[in-house]
Amino acid sequence: MLFEYTRRRGVRSPVTDAATFRVDRLRQAAPRGTQTTDLSHLIDSSYNYHSARELRWHLADRFGMLPEAIALREYA
């Protein structure tokens, strides 16, 4: 399943001192010419992700899927 997301700047992690990001918008990608589904309301928009990989794991857990079944694409 392909998801598209828009990043919003997060804060520096107090544990790793690395930059984080928040997800502003999340949508399920759809074939060209069809409407995408906005899923932003299904995730915590205040969570600071350390990587796209972490986001993928969270989405897999949320939707009851294996992480390998989740694909991510950042969009502007």
C-alpha cells in the first residue's frame, strides 16, 4: 500500500539530538485519475518521527500490516 505524506518540521530529539519531523498530511495514493484518500486524522500529528522508516513502522502497526507492505512517498 502506497502512502504519501507531507513533512512539517519537528524538534531536536532530546535522546539522540537528531532532527525530527511531524506529518502534516497523510494520504493513501491512488492510481492516476482517481481521488486520493486523506488519512491525516488517523495518526497523531504531534508525534516527532526520526525517519521515514519509523513512520512506515507506525503505519504498518496502525493498519495491521507488515512493514514490507507499506511504501512511502513524500509530496509537497
